[in-house]
Amino acid sequence: MSERVPTYRVSVRLYVVLSLLMAVSATASGLVLLYLARPFITELGGREAARAAVLLFSGAALAGAAAAVAGLLVGLRVAGRIRGIVRKAQALSPQGGESGLSRATDELGALDEAVGRLTLSMDRFVRDSDILTRLPEGMLLLGPAGELLSYNTAAEVLLELSLEPFRGVPILSGQGPLPASRGNDPLARLLDDATVGERSVHMSEVTATTAKGRDVLLEITVQHREWGRGSTALVLLFRDATEKQRIREEIRRADQLAFLGGMAARVAHEIRTPLATIRGLVELLQADLPAGDSRREYMDRLLQAVDRQDHLVENLLTLSHPEPESWQPVPLPELLDDVVGMLPGDPRLRVAPPAGSLPPAVGDAFRLSEVFSNLIKNALEATPQDGTVEVTVAPGARDRVRVSVRNTGAGIPAEIRERIFQPFFTTKSRGTGLGLAIARQIVDAHRGSLRVESDGVSETTFIVELPTTAPVAAATRA
């Protein structure tokens, strides 16, 4: 089998150039030596001087010839190695063009072109291969100036942004995918730390804003890499940290509820019995007072205080044990009518009739009535006299039904929208901070969801989504 010859054409062969250079160098060295020895040769005089000159000239010629042969051998060997490298590079990255020939004028130029094509081919292979596509993390390759050189599909999915228009653009510039002007200073500091320290850095939670204005919470690792001569590049790996934050929040809530559960049990045992005793004694005293006695008013206040404390204990018990006592079909329009009927009449409150038939939610009607009663009361308390509170029921996502409680005239700032569901957090002067926490716990126990949407100024909507099918485990127990 004949050896495949690399497809490049050169006008100057390396072994010829190397042979000539070594021959010229050796001959020049001999002539320099002859020039330096000229005073000594002159002192010899006559035939001895001529013989010495001939010997030196002959030595220089022989040295040049030997150097030429040595240069030829070395050049042939090096040229052979270069041909082998070029052949392998061409096999991995076939050369295009009309003639299929390189424009290099020597073997070194051909080697440089082959390595350059191989680098581009490997970059294209890595970018287009399934290796990066199947990575769960997003990947951005940044050049020495922070420009986007390459990326993978996961990066576009996580950022919800097409990255091809940003190729070659610094990612933190005003035209980049993550502009620094949108509050991406933490990301900029992270990239600076990796560049200046020439090391890999990691941050578990970094808030970033994309060019489209979408806020994302990312776990980011930045790796420092050499990039050419005297320059560096950065590999930015990131994943969505929202799920990690949610799990941490669930753990924190579980710890809170475990604490509240123990506290509620102790409170129920230590307080409810004395409260019942106080109520009974106050009612007996009230019964002994004649009608119209002014002291009856004080007794009524005492009973109201006892009822308030008893209701607080009941809330604590509900917060620690929000699970439904039974799983039954609950028609939400009828349930909402019952809840509104138990509240004092208010012209600001409107319940919109459902458009068409709705499947019933599945759960505990008593627990769910607590949820909607709490949400409607909170909405009325936050609404001015000229505002409105609108309750609507509509189909939700798959196998779900949605109830929205919307009020005008008051918004909830973004920084406290999640804190309002924490136990004992309240913005009211006389609130306990348990109402919304209990509502979310009950909805979560029903395998549903409760969230808040607000413009922060003049409008707030609480949205409850409940399943229309019972959990399998609950149905089996029933």
C-alpha cells in the first residue's frame, strides 16, 4: 500500500534550506578561522605558508560539505515528521478549496495551517457535538476580552435566550446577553476574581438579569484556562439554583413547623384548660348580674379576650397539623358563597359567577373555607373604601381549578411577597402573622399552590390552585 502524500505544495523544501544554511555556516566559520590565522601564516613564509592556506581552505570546504550532508539528513528527518503530522491533521480536518492544496510556501507553513484547521475543526466538533448538548449545566466560553466564543443548548434553555446573535460580543457589555447595566455586578465580580486570581471560583447563588430583562438565580462555576500565547479564557458553567433555594426554604419551613407543632401542643395543654375555666367563671358572674348592669360590658370584654386567645391556640394547632381530615368533592362556587355569606356585608366585595361548569376540588371543605375566609378578610382590610375585592373561579392547569382573590388600592412590595407567608410575619399593627401562613399550609396539604401577584402599588391578587382528583394514597386509605 502506497503512503498517502500530504496535499500541500511548497516552493522551498525544509531539508534543502537547512542543508544550505549549515553548509554556508560551516564554510563561513572556516573562512573566519583562515582570516584570523593570516598573521601566523604570513610569518611562515614561502611554501609553508601556501601549504597552510591550502589546508585551511580545504578544511573549510570539507566542513561545509559535511555540514551540508548533516543538514540534509536532519532536514529530511524533520520534514518527514512534519509530513506525518500534516497527514494526521488533514485526516481529522480535510482541507477545502478548489485545488485542495495549501497556500504555504514551506513545510512549517503547511504545519501551521494544518494545526490551525485542526483547532477550528475541534472547536466546531465540540460546539456541535452531543457532549455539550447533553450537559445539564449551561456552558459559556469567554475569550480574553470577555467575548462569547461558544455555548451549549443548555445555556440557551436556562437563560431563555438565543445566544447566536451575541457570539463575539462581551457578555457584560450593553449589547451582551448579561449586561452589567442591568445589575449583574455580582457576576462581573465573579469573573474578575477568576481572571485576576487565575483560578476557578464558585458561587452557589448569583442573581443575574438577561438582555430580555428576565431575572434568573444561578449556581455558577468559573474556570480559568490558557488561551493562546499570553492570554486567558474563562469557561462559565451554571445551573438553575431556584430548585435548591426552594428545597432550602422547604427545610426551613419544616423546621419552623416542627417547632410550632411542639409549641402548639404545649400551649394547647397549658392554656386551653385555664381559658375554659376562666370562660365558665365569667359566664357565671355575668349570669348573676342584673340586666342593665354596667359591669356586663366588662364581662363581655373578658369573654372576647378569652375567645381571642382560644382562636390563637386553634390557629397554632391548624398551622402544625393542616392535613385534610377527609378527601371529598368540594364545589368551590358553593363554598365561596357560604364563606361570603358568613362575612359582614360589604359593597366592595364581588364574587364573579363561573363561566360554565367547573369540576369540584377535592379536599376538606372546612379547611378550604378557612383559606378563602382568610384571603377575603385580608383583601377587605387592605382595600380602601373606593376600592374593590373581586373573587373569581376558573379552570386552572391540568386537573386543577383556580380561585383568584383580587383587591385594588393596595400593593405588596416585591421584597416581602414571600415573607408574608412566614409564621408571625405581619404588616398589621394588631395582626398575629398566622393567617397567610395557615392558608398556605392548608393549600400545600391539599397538594395545591398559593401564590401572590402584585404591582407593588395599587393591586394585589392571591391565586389558589387546587387539584380536582384525590391523591392515590388518600383514596386508598379511604
